[in-house]
Amino acid sequence: MLTRADIEQYFIAEKNAAVFMMLAGATAILAAIVLLVFFKTGLTRGMAAGFVVLGLLQLFLGYSAYSREEALKNRRIEAVYSFDLDPGKLKTKELPEVVRSVRAIQRFLIIEGVILMVGAFLWIYYRQGNPLLAGVGIALVIAGLIMTGTEYFVYRHNKIYLRQLEIFTAK
């Protein structure tokens, strides 16, 4: 059963995921700097390159989600208002937004799965011959796991909220 608290939790989780993504991106970039400064092997240079690219991607994705905070705030207020006074708006406005969000996350999960597979391939295939590419593979696997874990958490939460909205609006 959908409650006002469920609506609030959904929007809080969206914001927290964006903050976590930005922190993970900043951490990846810091890890790349540490690898470049203190460890000067082909493997660590490759890892640093992978961490920089994926760290920048995580920073960008996290910031783009976080920068929509004002729009999310307005959407949250409208959803809570609609819950009490105009439930039809939840069906016409909020439900399509959440469906769109779930589909976007599904696409991101597929992309992150590809990143994981490419990373695993690079790591295994170039482990002996090219440490630079093996390092890139290791970084892709590590960052891909972090990104996939975060996206899956958001996806799971969005699916629960979507199910609650569908039940609520079906009445």
C-alpha cells in the first residue's frame, strides 16, 4: 500500500544514489592519482586510465542526477499533494515518470554489464602480454561492479515504488 512516506523515501533514495555516484567517481579519480604517483608499472597505469575515464563518467552521471534536485523536489511535493487531494495526477504524471526512470535504469544496467564483460575480457586476455590493457580491464571490472551495484539498488527501489503506484492508481 502506497503511503506518503513511500513517496518521500523514493525521492530521498534518488538523491542519495546521485550523491553516492559522485563520491564513487571522485574516489576513482583519487585512486587513479595515487596509482600514477606511487606505483609506476604498466598495470597501474592502465588501472589509472580506466579509473579516470569511469570516475569522470560517474561524476557526470551523479551530478546530472543531483542537479535535477529542484525538479525532483517539485515533483515530490506534487506527488505528495496528489496522494492526498488528487490521486488522478499520480496516474497521469508520476506513473509515466517512474516508468521512464525504470526503463532508463534498465538501459544503464545493460551498459554497465557490457563494461563488466569488456573489463573481464581485457583483464583475462591481456594478463600476460599487455599489463596496460590488463590494468584497464581491472579498473573496468572494479568500477563496473560499483556502478552496477548502485544502479541495481536504485532499480530495485524504483520497481517497488512503481508497483506501489500501479496498485494505488488501479483503484
